[in-house]
Amino acid sequence: DLRPLHPKYVSSVDSGNLAGHLIALQSACHEMIGRPVIVSQWATGIGDALELAREALHAFEDDRRTQTVTRKQLENALAALAAALATPAVTQAAIASRLSELAALADTLLDITRTFCGERADPACAELLAWAEAARSTIRGHARDFELLLPFASLLGEDDGFAPLLDAVPALAALPDLCEVALEAVSLRRAELAALGESVDRMDALAAAFERSANAARSLERRLTAVAQLASDTFAAMEFGLLFDASRQLLSIGYRVVEGSLDPSCYDLLASEARLTSFVAIAKGDVPARHWFRLGRSLTPVERGSALISWSGSMFEYLMPSLVMRAPRDSLLEHTSQLIVRRQVLYGKELGVPWGVSESAYNTRDFEFTYQYSSFGVPGLGLKRGLSEDAVVAPYATALAAMVDPQAAVRNFVKLAAAGGLGKYGYYEALDYTRTRLAEGESCAVVRAFMAHHQGMTVVAINNTLNNGLMRARFHGVPAVQATELLLQERTPR
């Protein structure tokens, strides 16, 4: 019912997370207004769904018994859809035609998949059917968006004098004006046809389509602008001074609402998950810049270099801020990120398990069978004692590390999947290798839970990895952030 849980507590790190991602959201909305309504990568998500369907199909053995639909027929249907998807379509008319073709092929694929699965009592059918349905849903989603914003694309003819005006896919912000220009051309053409006594039905249909397009574009732009404004207003309303201990010049862990007081503990290390909070609080002007230099910078030797030491040595502490905040080249933060990922990889090798240690749930449950949660880290990187007593691997830590070393992350994801860490909705919360929490004969206990926070970080981290730090670019595109970037340029002491 949306009532706050007790005890009410305002967390500094989560406030910084919220603020940083609100800034990125604001930038993303403005970016969407200025980019083409259908981006050039529109087909890649469909291709991913097809690849996943093909992987799911590999789980089946072709039993060659008498059945209506064979595995070969399903493979052919997947191949036909993939082939249609592979041919580039960049103009409005070409995309409209391609989406129509893909929709028909996707319907066929889904029909064949349903028949195939209906003839087999196999648990793997659920996975196969889910990805076939996902491919069709994605195609239908694109078709719906295309018909909403560019309904005239399928009506334009090669001999139309105004067709070149709208050949390329326009930006959302430019679409209403382009439609107005096209409407004038349609009006003139209609008058010419009417004077000749010819049918004007097609011109009327085009005029209606251009009007619908302009109205839909204006509506979507208003919605995106409203979301951006809401994100901006929410960030502006946040008061980080509430979380600041002025006597120590540090951020408290949080604010205890019932007592009306700050938590006596503070974030006092630069290698902390609250680094983003410190940065945005300074950028906003709620906290003085000197606070940044009160954060501890103790170094610990890693291989032939030195990395910042954290409290628990977890991947979350070191890399969560990097979801939106840059670590400039050759800076103290970049060197630390590179070294701690290498140390995490080495620690995994030492234990003989996949790497990636961070705070997560582990293989212990309470009386309601809810998994318990704790911070875990790599010995030597954290000040916390007893880090070597647990061996808990969290797959989201690998996703965070992908922003630093994507090749190593891909290899580790393969190992995590082989160890049973991959589920229907992505990688599970954790794999617990701690001996004292394993049943007899067990080498690993999979924590079969999905934490939304960790899944969200995984998606954003992989997005940054594949799209050259896109979320960081959005965060750093805001003037207040740009004015504070100099703090991140700090070099490693010699």
C-alpha cells in the first residue's frame, strides 16, 4: 500500500543512486526527443530473441518419431525470420514493408513452435515458446510504434512529389514540422487532382495520416519532456545537507527518521558505494567541495600497483558508481577499477571457483524461508575482518566488472552458467561455495532468487559495455556534473 517500512531510514547511498540515475534519465528523455523515431538498431532485439529461441531449441534431441512438426521445420522457420531480418531497411517505406513481412513470419514461427511443443511433454518447451513469443511481441511493438508515429510510410508512392521530404526517418522533434510541409504538398496535389476530376481519396488518406503522425509526435514529445522535468524537479528537491555531518565533513550512513538524527557512522572512504552521493551532493551545491578531500585514500598493493582500499572489498563498493560516473583515463579511480577486477579474477582462481564477490544474498534462510543478505569481499581489498571465511559469488559483480574488462566478464559468465547460475530471468542472485553452508556431497548452493536492484545494475552495466558508456555520457551531459568533473581527475600518488 506504499506505506514506508519501519524503522523509517533515509539511506545516503540510495539517495545518491536515485539522484545520479534521475540525472541520466533526464538526459535520456531529451536525447530521445532529438533522435530518429525509429533508430537504426531497431532489428537487433528481434535478432537476440531469435538467437535465444535457437539456443532453447538445442536442448531438444530430434527423436525422429512420427510427429506433425519436426525440429527441422522449426529450424527452417527460425532461419526464414533471421534471413528477413538480416536485409537492411533504412527508409520509412522499406521499414514499413519489412515489419509487415516480419510480422507474418513471426506468426508462422509461433504457430509452428506451439505445435512442436504441444506434441512434446518437455520442460524445455516453456523456454522455447517464451522466446518465440518474445520475437513476435518485439516485432509487433515496433510495428505499433511505427504505425503510430509514421502511419503515412506505407501510403507513399515512388511518384509522389513530396516523398523525398520524408524518405529518411526523421527525429521526433522534427516530425511535426515535416508533416506540416508534407500536408501543404498534399493539399496542392489534391487541388490539382480535383481540378482534373480525378479521385482524391488517396490524398485524403495521406493528409489524415500526416495529421495523426504530427499529433502523435507532439504527444510523445510532451510526455518525454514531462518525465525529464519530473526527474529534474525531484533531483532539485533532494537536500543532501540533511545527510551531511558538518562537524566531520562526511556523509552519514543515513538519517533515522523516528529519532530525527543522523546515524553516527559515516562514509569515510573514497572507494565506497557512496562516492556517487558525495559527487552529486557537491555538484548540486548542498555539500562543500572540501568534503571530497576528507574521504580516505588509503592504498593497498595489488600486483605491481596500488589500489584504493574499501570497507569490505566488494565489487559493489568499487564499481557501482561507475554505472553513471566516469573514471577518467589514468586517474586514481580508473587504476583502482582495473586492479580490483584483476584481483577479483585472481581470487576466484585461488579458490577454484568463478570470480565476482560482492554483497548479496547467501545460502541461509530465516523462518519464512527468505534468503539472508550480507556484504562479502576479497581479503586484502577490504578493512573488514573475516572476509576469507565466506566464498559467495554474485553474478551481478561480473556484470559490473564488464565495464572494466569485458572479455574476462564474458568468460566468467560462461563459467557461472555452467555452474548452474543461469535461470529463466537471467543470472541468479548468487552461488554459495562456503563449506559450512553446503549439504553433504554438495560443492555449490545456488541462491535461486532475483534481486531487482542487482538485475537493474546488470542491465545498465552491460548497456555501458556495449554502447561505449552511454549511461555515463548521459549523466555527464548535465552542466552541473560537467562543472564538478575535475574532482575525478585525481592521479594515483607515486
